[in-house]
Amino acid sequence: MSGPDVGFLVVYLALLLGLAWPLGIYMARVYANQTLPLDAVLGPLERGLYRLAGTRPEAEMDGRHYAGAFLASNMLGLLVVYALQRTQAWLPLNPDRLPPVPPDLAFNTAVSFATNTNWQNYGGETTLSYLTQMAGLTAQNFLSAAAGMAVLAALARGVARREARTLGNYWADLVRGILHVLLPLSVLLSIALVSRGVLQTFAGSARAELIDAPCIGEGGGKTGQTIARGPAASQVAIKLLGTNGGGFFGVNTTTCAVGGGGQRPDANRAVRQRTGRQPVERDS
């Protein structure tokens, strides 16, 4: 291992250990229902979600009811993800007109994301619409991670309280974990990813003209390449924070960095000079 590699590891571990303490204190305040910095912004949304769900966050649950709520939320997420995959051909945000996902693959993906295993047995850009990726997989990345955090909070309460019969309110733990922990961190990471060129767009796949078209077969040549696009940065952010699998593209976390319309600006100029055409344009 080289000197720079050792230095990188030392810096990484220092940052990891340095951030763990303040983040742990902050998360303890979240699950203890204490005052938080973003209450003025997220408080009305949090209370609205409680009213919508018909739950009182101060009403604590025993272990049986807490486990039942946990299983119910995961089952609901599984059904929603499955339904989105099976009906995506008739839903909006499908610019590439992708067909419904086959039943077996849709069920496998729904179960995988509900259990936070996120096994990717598909190519995201060729299988799932933008709506399925966002409302299904990205949302489930939040829900499954927050559900695991809620169970950990309940376990900590059970150990600390010893003789108490209640473990907290699962729905309150789920909502607060999403709104006050995962969502702010995801927004910050998404902005950082977009600033470095990671894709975040609702435009469909793009067409790029090749500078040197390779020969295919005896009499033909490939003159262009289809470049997958989509709202990738927002999904990559929560995927990494929740330590999830299942990236936006088939290559998982490896995403396209864009500049000058989807390619490097110097490559764009070379294509225009050679062909007289704009190198990247929307597919019809």
C-alpha cells in the first residue's frame, strides 16, 4: 500500500469517527422527540403526516404492536413497488416507453427493496421508468432504511427502560427518521453529486453521433450511441446513505457525469467540426 493510500485511509477514518459522535447525539435527539434545528421547516409536514396516517406520536406501543406496524409498513411498500413496476407502461414519467416489468422480476425487486437487501437483477435504464425509480425504489430506500433505524431505536429504549412495557411509537420513529435524518442528508448529498456532474433530469435517453463509427458486419456501420439519462443523483444519494444496492443504472453507483450536453465539451466541438451536426439530441 502506497503512502497516498495510507493517508487517504487515515483521513477517511478520522472523518468517520469525527462525524459519528455529533451525528449520534443528533439522532438520539430525533428519537427522543426533542427540539431539532429543522422543526420550523419540517414540523408542519411531520404533524400533517401524523394526521394523514391517523396516529398520535405520543401514544407508545408495546413490542407486539410495534412489530405489527413495522411489518405492515414493509408489506405496503412491497405492494406499491410491485404495482408500479407492473403498470409503468401506462403511467407518466416514462419517456423511453418502457414496458411493464415481468411478474417474477417485479416481485423479486419489490421483496428485495422492502427488506433492504436491494438486489439488482435488472438494468435500471432499460427496465424501469423514472416514476418507478423515484416513487418506488427511491422512496423504498428511504422507508426501508428508516424502518431499520426505528427498530434500532426501539431496541435501545427496551434496553434502557428495562421494566417499561412500551418501546415508543413506530410511525413517529419512521417519520422522524426520514424527515430529520435521511432527507436533509440526502438533499445535501444530491446537491453535491449534481454539482460534480451526476445526472438529474427528466429528459429521456439521448442520441450521440460517434466521431469514428466502427464497422458492424460487412456493409454497415454504427453512427450513433444511445445514452441513458434520468433523475439519478437523488436516488444515488439515499442509496449510499442507506447502504443500499440497486442503482439507477445497470452499472449501479457508477453514473454518467455530464458537461456540455452529456459529453465533454471538447468532444462536442470535435463532433460538430467533423459532421457539422449537434452531437447530442433527444430521441423521439
